[in-house]
Amino acid sequence: MKLNIALLAGDGIGPEVIDQAVKVSDAIAKKFNHEITWNPALTGAAAIDAVGEPYPDATHDICVASDAVLFGAIGHPKYDNDPSATVRPEQGLLKMRKKLGLFANVRPTFTFPSLLDKSPLKRERIEGTDLVFLRELTGGIYFGEKGRRDGGETAFDNCVYTRAEVQRLAVKGFELAMTRSKKLCCVDKANVLETSRLWRETVQAMEKDYPEVEVSYEFVDAVAMRLVQWPNSYDVLITENLFGDILTDEASVISGSMGLMPSASVGTENALFEPIHGSYPQATGLNIANPMATVLSAAMMFENFGLHEEGKAIRAAVNSALDAGFVTEDLADGGKSYGTKEVGDWLAKNI
Amino acid sequence: MKLNIALLAGDGIGPEVIDQAVKVSDAIAKKFNHEITWNPALTGAAAIDAVGEPYPDATHDICVASDAVLFGAIGHPKYDNDPSATVRPEQGLLKMRKKLGLFANVRPTFTFPSLLDKSPLKRERIEGTDLVFLRELTGGIYFGEKGRRDGGETAFDNCVYTRAEVQRLAVKGFELAMTRSKKLCCVDKANVLETSRLWRETVQAMEKDYPEVEVSYEFVDAVAMRLVQWPNSYDVLITENLFGDILTDEASVISGSMGLMPSASVGTENALFEPIHGSYPQATGLNIANPMATVLSAAMMFENFGLHEEGKAIRAAVNSALDAGFVTEDLADGGKSYGTKEVGDWLAKNI
Ligand SMILES: CC(C)[C@H](C(=O)O)[C@@H](O)C(=O)O
Ligand SMILES: CC(C)[C@H](C(=O)O)[C@@H](O)C(=O)O
């Protein structure tokens, strides 16, 4: 296969972890006879510094022209805690999601046996956890009309959803559930919100098209509780943008494997793959960041092209590195650890 | 002191646990020479069944005429999973909050040493956890304009806040922080929402009035993570209605003492006290429900009247019961357990 991949390294540790994912992907290409062309482009604080814009048009053009986007991380301390800043890296992220039509954020949370003890939760609570959130990513309160009235004294944010938006996300949820254990949980706040009632009635109406899928409906506050109590009772969860923001982050810390969690954001035309961790500015350039989440994001990318053996090969290499203790310091428990680059080399060699 | 208390027992186990709180409060009144008049009133599914309304005007009048409201729990399975039901217990709750002006929901999460092992979190993560959420309760997306457009195909919920609404909640947060360890965390999503930017700028402007309080600002998704990782790193947290709904429920399960957590909802004129647990319909009438959260809600009620010794006496009785193992089956770990009524009697006797 010939693959054109846009490469958005971003800020902080982004470039370092992206380099390892490229290395591993190139090893995959070699082994499985693919040809990957990497198309680097600016984003985040790096893009603001260079051209005054966190998601420049030139970057967008490169993403659109590519078959997929591999993304590092964005964010820089100089933009934090300054709600009045007019240009912020996050805006680039939102603009990118919207312009690329990435309406479904796929966020798996699973455990690695060797990392179970890193979880804040007791082992018996998380063993076997393997769930996937599908978060709606281009609608809801993030993108509704927002502003001020009364000379700035009143602020508002409008949350809006159309049935079509709910449907296209729910279709992905049902389809994913069919490839897994056929359990789907729709997370909403239908006892209070009209948008949630639209979500619930839309999903209810779709149940008949997927008679094998067992669908449950839970309120977002109840899910926030049960994720901590019995995370392994969930399988596929679908939810709207803001609830998804909160719950996927909550879910990410329960497994003890947060530093290893990949994600995908997909639409009809485009797809983007990125680690869930941030830009970790303090670690920039120190060759200590864990590249595995980005490498596993590349695995999701191959799988999204239907290249399942390729994805499996990457996952196997990561598992071997974990078993062999060939890991960065965050996973070394005070024992011997290796650099970002060395772990990337090891993984590429073991493909 | 002469106290007039509205008594809203509600549904499910509500009446049973309320009875115990009344018993314990009466014991307090006797010991400390107060005179309590209890004014029972209908609410929840019980009120819908009786008069077709979950928060009847007669109930509201009784609440307004009383010095405080002691509340059990509401909710009945026949209203669940039916987003189209036109009258629901929850609506009564929202109407009650709004009409009584209960704008601040006070939700402590603390640990009881004897219950630490019931937490899904590891002991070292939760030891010493003692935090309080102040959740804004009468504004935001719960009460903004909501509805449908495009023949029902589009739904919307508007989230609105005024500076004055943020201020009165934040004042309570700063004041509470001053009586504790002077740490206040403002939880928002100021990188995306205009209402959150209003929250943040309003709280920032108030910092100068409370120079001793150390204020931090965190995004709601980050808090959802850190609550699981390091709950004991928080003290007082203030947040808007929907974030508060999700985060207080998440926080409630981390301590292992969820069944014991009380809460208060206060305004300028009125105050209401209730356990955070629900109506637990399956346990109705079985004399197995744990009354301690409701009893501790009564403690918060006395404390809200400035009667701190009275509150302390109730808390001491609960602690003694826990130490003595005089508990309901949820806390008995398969050992000897006692009925709702028996635990209430024991607590009253030990005041
Ligand atoms: C940075 C922020 C705008 C973003 C979001 O809220 O979507 C982030 O939290 C995420 O989840 O990717
Ligand atoms: C029942 C529901 C309307 C309510 C809320 O969301 O406020 C409940 O979850 C709560 O937190 O008291």
C-alpha cells in the first residue's frame, strides 16, 4: 500500500515521540511492503510562533491531501491560565477537528498486566478492563453559539445537536459493539437536558437495526461513579462532546496505563491518530518521554486502513518491550530505564 | 432554640432513613434543650401519586415557613428510562432548588478510617481525603432555555451564568476555605466555554478580598483525573452546576464511605439537608437501609444553625457506632448487622 501521512508533531515532547512512531511505522512498511510518505506540518504553539496561527491553512491542506494524520501533542505553558489570550493552541485543535470533520473520537482504555499495579484502583477492580469511548467531537457546547450580554455580565454557551449528528456517531458505536462483545452504553443526562433526550430517542430508534447489540442508557453522573467502581463492567460507550471530554480523561487514569493510551479521531474523509497524553513541556528535549502511546496510535492508524497484521505487529512489539523491561523511566519503578529514542529503536528492531 | 423543620421523606427508603434522623435530632434537642417541630410534606413520586405533582405548592409553603428542610430521597423505577414522561420526580427536585433559591450545594467527601478498605482506590491514595465541593445549583445548563427546532430534528440547551451568580457561590467557597486550609480550586473549562471564562475572571477578581486563600484554576477534565489519582490533594472546590453534578458523584465513590455522605443545599433564605444516596427502591421497607448519611445530614443542619456542639455529638455517635460495629449490612462485611431502626435507636441512645 502507498500511504501519505501528514505528520503533526506539535509542541513539547510531541516531536520526540512522533519520531519514534515514524521509526516503528517505517519498520512496519519495510516488513509488510508498504510505502509511506511523511508530510510534516506545523501545529499548536509551534505554529503560533512561526505563523501566528495554531492550525494554519497550509497545515490543513497537507492533512486533507494525506490519507491520515499522525499527531503528537500541543500546548505550551505560556498559553496556560490566560483565558484572555486571543490565540491559543486549543483553538487550533478545535478548528482542526471541525475542518477535518473528525466527528468521532475513539478512546480505548485497557490494561497491560505488567502495569496493573500502577493504577490508583485496586487490582481486582480493574483487571480485565477493556472499554472504548466514542466521544462526539465536532458538535455540542464546544461549537454552539457563545458570548456575552449585559455589558459582559452575562455569559452563555449554547449546546446544540441534530439527529443526524447523533446518528452518525451512534452508527460507529453500534458497529464497534458488533466487533466486540455487543454491549453499548449510551451516556447522557436525559433527565435534565433536551439534547440528551434527542440522543436517547435517536439511539433507541436505532436499536432495531442492531438486534444483537444490548444497549443500556446511563446518566453521566452515574457513569462517572461506576467508571471508578467497576470499570470492567463497560464495553463500548457513546456520548456527546463535553461528557466525553470529562469521562474519557477520568477513564484514562483508572487502568494505570495512561501513558500508553492511543486514540483516533475519525470522520468520513479524514482520520487522525494521537496519544492521549499532553505535551509535557517539562520533559521537552530530555529524551525521557514514553513514546509507546504514540507508537500504539500508529497501530490504530494501520488498523484503520484495514492493515490488522501491521497493527498486531506493533502491539506485540510494545508488549515485548514491557515484558523485557525495555521502558522509559515512568514505567521503570526506579529500575533500569531507557531513553525515548532507545525505546523507539528497540521497538523498530523488534517489528 | 426553637426549630421548625420541614420533613420531606420522599420515596423508597426515604421515610425509613428520615425516621432515624428525626429520632437522633430529637435526642439532640432533649440533651441541648432545643425544641424541634417537624412539619411533614409530600415530595417526589409519592407526591405525584398523591397530587399529580412532584413538588406541590403546599410542600413549598411548608418549606418556606420552616427554618430548614430535612430531605430523604426521591425517585421511583416507574419513572426511569422514560425520557418522555411528562411529570418526573426529578422535575420536583429542580423546581424545589429554584423556588427555594438553594444556589449552593455543599458536598463533602471524607473518609472514615474503618471504611478505608471499602474504597475502590488503594488505601494510600485516599487516606486523609477531606474535600468539599460547592456546586452551583440553580443556574447553568440545567435552567437555561431548552427545546427543539426543525420539527424536532435539532435540540438545544442553553448554558447561562451571570457574574452575580458566580460571585455568590464563590463567596461561599472563599469563606469555607478560610475555615479550613485556605485552599480553593475553581473548576471550569475556560479553554472552551465563555461561561467558564466568566467564572474564572470573576473568581480571579475576588482573590484580592481573600489574600490568605490560595486559589488554583483547573479544567474539569483534569479534575476528573486527579480526583481518582490524588483525591487528598484537594480541599475546597467550586464549580458550576453540570460539572458539579458529575464530579461530586465521582468524588463520592472514592472514599469508600459513599453510603455515609451527607449534603446541604443552601441559599439566602432557605437550607435543605439530605443524604447523597438515592431512594434505593429495592430496599424499601426492608429495614436494611443505612441511616447514617441522613443522620449526618441532620448534623450539618445543626451546624448550619451555628449549633456546632450538637453537630459534633451526632458525628461522635456515628463514629462510635462504626467503631462498635453497630452497623447496617452494607457495612457489616458479612459479619453481624443491625436494622435501619436499630441503628437509629443506638445512635439516639448514644447522644
Ligand atoms: C484542549 C481541549 C480543548 C480538549 C478538549 O476539551 O476537547 C482536550 O481536553 C481534549 O480532550 O482533547
Ligand atoms: C436527579 C438529577 C436531576 C439531579 C441533578 O442532576 O442535579 C441529581 O443527579 C443530583 O445530583 O442531585
